[in-house]
Amino acid sequence: RTNEHDADLAQTVPFEEDDKDPSVWFLDHNYIEGMNDMFKKVNAKEKLIGWYHSGPKLRASDLEINDLFKRYTPNPLLVIVDVQPKDVGVPTDAYFAVEEIKDDGTSTSKTFVHTPTTIEAEESEEIGVEHLLRDIRDVAAGTLSTRITSQLQSLQGLHLRLQDIGKYLQKVVDGDLPVNHTILGNLQDVFNLLPNLSAPKAVSKDLPSVNGMVNGSVGISGGLSENTELAKAMSVKTNDQLMSIYLSSLIRAITAFHDLIENKIQNKRQQEDDDARKEEADKKHEIEREEKLMLNGTSEKTEKESKEGEPKNDEEKNKKKR
């Protein structure tokens, strides 16, 4: 296919980079050459078309690394894979390096230009991945949470697609893009399949009248539109769902407030228990200190009395002997 590349295989290449200086990096090109030679032995038609990294954005050393890959392919393709995508859509961005010619006549510089990419799979791969993802679930999330998350992601994807359609139609109106009748026909089919919740009300003068009856109905009043049974049913269903959401929000807020109060009460009780234990420990320490002082005073008094009862010198001892 012209100007299109099919990438069906990717391999990890040893790479190191200085965190403080992005211009200092190492790429094992010998490993690339060895793996490329082995792949050629298995399938000679496969060729190296580019390289990838997990970004999630372009880095300062990408142009230098891209020049290194020109040894193996004339115009290498750079694919940035976002391993933690926040938006719904294809988590990849592809770039080609081109020479940027400046208007002031200075030397040209290399820069990356974006190219569109799509991720597709064969039927057998789709079935295998679908069964695999069906078994991979978040243990902390329940069935309801998983279903709501899937619906939210679907609505986000629909919103992005509608934005793209709106941008395309605006460019067609402004004359930036030519009119494509195939695309417009598909859009018309999409809008034709949408339910008409506000059908225009029939005007009596535009309908055949027979014996005071207008199109088989009596008493048709004028107006631009009227609410059909489908619109009424949709409104009732929507109001019921919004009421459920409102009640759920109230219950969740009250439960959170109750937990907050319980947490404060528990913290207050714990603080009071800690203060009581601390006060009891201080009292116990004070009692022990007083008992120790009393024991020390008693021992000093006893020692003093014993010293006073002993003869002061040898003469007193001799007198006592006599």
C-alpha cells in the first residue's frame, strides 16, 4: 500500500539515559543488528521501519536516536506509546523526521511531523484479547463499578468522535476541506437513525379535512412541536434516573459525614485515654519519687542516730570499759 506501513512485531532494545543530562544516552545498536539478522533468517520480507519508546512525549534526544536508526532504514518511523493513557482513543503517536526550511535563509533544522496511525488486529487476535480482557478485572471494583466505568469510557469516546465530526463539518463550511458526499451520506444516515423526540405538530390547514376531522383526528391545535409518547417516556425515565443519582449522592454524603463524626469522636476518646494514662503515669512517678525521698530521709536519720550512739573517741571507750 502506498505511503502506508504495517508494523506487526516489536522488540525491546537495551537503552540507558542520564536522568540529569538527557543528551547522554546509550543504545546497543549491535543488539539491533543481531536481532535484525535473525529475523531475516525467519522472514526475509520483514524490514525494520522504525523505533518506539514510552514517552509519553517527545524527548530531547529523539532526533539523535532517530539519526542512528537511519543506518537500517532511510526514513525511520518514531512511535510514542502512552502506557498510562488518560483519554479514550489510540494511545500512540507516530512521527517522521523532516528537514525544516526557514524563511530567513538560515540553515535547515530537523523536526518531527505527526503522521496518523491506527491499531488493528486479525479476527483471531481480537477474540483472544477480548477473552483475556474479560478475565482481567480490578479486584477492588465490583460489577456495578466496572459497568459504570465502561459506560463512562464509551461516552467519552463518543464525545471525542462527535467533536471530530463537528470540526470536519466546520472546515467543510469554511471551505478548508472539499465536500465529500460519501461522508455526508454516512452522517445523514446516522442522524436518520436517531429517534425524533420532538416531532413537528401538524397544522390543520395543511392537512385534508373530511367532515370536520383533520387527518383522522379531531381538535388538532396549532404550534411548532409537540411532545410525543417517546419524548414523555424518555423524560420520565431520565427524571427517575436523576432522582436515583440525587438520592445516592445524598446518602453517600450523609454516610461520609457520619464517618467523619465517628472518626472525630474516636480521636477525642483516644486523646482522652492518652491524657488519662499520661496523668496516671505522672502520679505514679510522683508517688515513687516521694517514697524514695522518704526512704532516703529515714535511712539518713537512722545513720545519724547510730553515729551519735557510738563513743566519740578512745577515752569514752575506756570509761565504758571501767
